[in-house]
Amino acid sequence: MAVLKRLISVLLLFLALPWTARAQAAASEYAVKAAFLYNFTKFVEWPPNAFSGERSQFRVCVLGEDPFGKSLRVIGDESVAGRRVSLLQAEEIRQPEDCQILFISRSERDRLSQILADLGEAPVLTVGDSGGFLDQGVIINFTLENGKVRFEINQEAAERAGIKISSKLLRLATRVKGSPGAQPGP
């Protein structure tokens, strides 16, 4: 709840600034996506080997250009399953498997297949927001439908990574790839 209040505060701050309508739309879009990233953690189960130890942090990484601005920093004060959240933004991540969530920016489109190959079957929830990312192997991909942020899920990729996605989250997806038993909600 505290995360949602902070994200709403950040969103209101962005909307209050005298930017163009396009900048306001982008700011609110990424504030919503930041909230989704945090909320995904409530519906995803990582295997024990996703963490180096019992006290290791829960790392959310952004690879490439950071479209979130200050929106994502809000979740840096939170915890996930008793682990403090740590944020990392980088043009290159030498050990992406050290991230529990890896947001792959649109700027990495040309390198996506290499990034996913480097990850292999590491227990990392990959998230993108570019057309075609889901079919290339990203686990969750954001989409925009009628100006609203939605997401689609690649269940096959999640299973390869050893990540379990709740049926509740699967039902909210606009598209679920590779899971005959899970269908997207209405």
C-alpha cells in the first residue's frame, strides 16, 4: 500500500509539471509500469537458487536506457519476501543472473537474443516493453491498449527459468504464450 501511495505521489508530481502532453503520458506510463514490476513480485515465485543467501537482497535491474526516471526508485524502499529491494541501472550487466527482475529496455532490442542467451536458464524474471519481445523469450512484456498498460506472459520462458507464475497473474495477462492450461482473463 505504501508503494502505491508513493507511486501516486510521483505520478501527481509528474502531471503537475509544465511538460508537453507527450512527456506527461510517458511519465504516467512508466509510473504504472514501475507499480506493475513491484506487484509482479507478489504473484511470482523464484526458486531458492535465485538468491545467493538467506539475507541477500531482491535485485531489480534495468538494462539499457532507463525509461522510468524517478518512478522506479520508489520501490527501492520496499521489501519482497523479507528481502530489501535493491535497484541497479546499467548499460551492461556482467552477471544478469544476479537480478531477480531484469527489465530490458527498448534500447536493447538489437541485443535481446544475446542477452537472453547469456541468461540461459537462470531464475530471472525478464520483463520488456517492446513489440516482439515476448515471442523472442522475454517472460513478461508490457503492451499499451487504448492508452492503458497491459502485459502478456511467456509461460514457456518462465518454466525454463524455474519461475512459477500465479494463475491469478496469468488470468490478468492479455496473452499467455505456451501454457495450454492458463488462459488470459476476459
